[in-house]
Amino acid sequence: MKKLILVVFMILLFIEAYSQVGFRVGYSTNDFPKGFSDIKDDKQNLNHNLQFGFVVRSKEFLFVHFELFYMNRTGRIENRPGFSSYVASVDSFGQDIKLHSINMALMLGLNFLNHEHFKVRIFGGITPSFNLDAQIDSDPQFANKPIRKSSFNSMSYSLNYGIGIDVWHFFTELRFSKELSNYVEVPDGMNYSVKENYFCISAGIMF
């Protein structure tokens, strides 16, 4: 226990000496009107809604950026006649989805304008997502309900990059994300991947 307390104390000293701690909240949505890489219909997507969490960022010209944040996604997945992506071999269905996740972003960045109270920075890195819970509402007129809670992968990964502006203790960011792994295991016979590209507009404060 004493060793753990010492380690925590040393980490706090490091953060105090070399880093800033802050809070970020953002709204995000797809940068293309589709959620699946092989599907063209606008109704088949996962629209990101809300992100918020804590930020730790080092103070150097070349900086390390770490975040622990919550994110929710809502969207709809369906397969029925009339859609350009309709798969005749799979029974028709329609399901609304809400997905909750905890995410850990680890990024490197560069302050290419670095004044005392004004900074412009670029950054990029990897973000693992730990999917906590999924809520599924299936259309009652269809017997087929292929997407279940067990269909969601426990983890997924994304590549994140963007640009930020800091004014005194406040900041705003425009961030892009490219998914590297699937959120959902799709039904047999439907040959597409659930990978999503999105952008996020956010604001926050550093202490």
C-alpha cells in the first residue's frame, strides 16, 4: 500500500511539474453520410453524439496528450427492399442502436504557434474504445433481429488526428477519427464492415 501511495504521489508531482490537466466536451458526427464502409444509404449509420472527459497534456513544444473520456453513439441498422444495400438472402430487419463506451486517447502533438497565452497545435494518435453497454430497439414488424448485445465487440480502435487552438486556459479542437476495427459483428451473408469515420468539434479548459 505504501508503494502504491508513493507511485501515485510521484505521478501527481510529474503532472504538476510537466503537464496540465483539463476537461473537454464535444459533439461529433459522421464526416460522410454513411456508417458502414460498403453501404451508401444514409439511414444505415452510427451517428456520434456526445464526448466528455479528462485531458492530461504536457507543456513542451513537442507534447504528449492523454485523454480518458466517455462517448455515446446512436444510429440505425436496417435491411429491407428498396435500399441500395439490400441483401436478399438476409431477412428484412430494422434496429435502432445506442452504444456507450469509455475511450483512452494517447497522442503526440506539436505546438507550432507557441505564445504565452495563445497556441495553435496539431496532434494525432491511437484511441482504444471499451464498449460498456448497448441498447437495441428492434422494429416489431420484422421477426428477424440479428443485432444483439453479444454482437458488439468489447473493444475497438481508431486513429485520431486534428488541430487545436488554446487561448489562455481555454481551448477548442477539430478532431477527425478513422476507425480501424469493427464495432459490431454483422449477420452472416451481409458482407460489409462496421467502421466509421467521424469528426468532432469540442471545447475545454486546462487548469
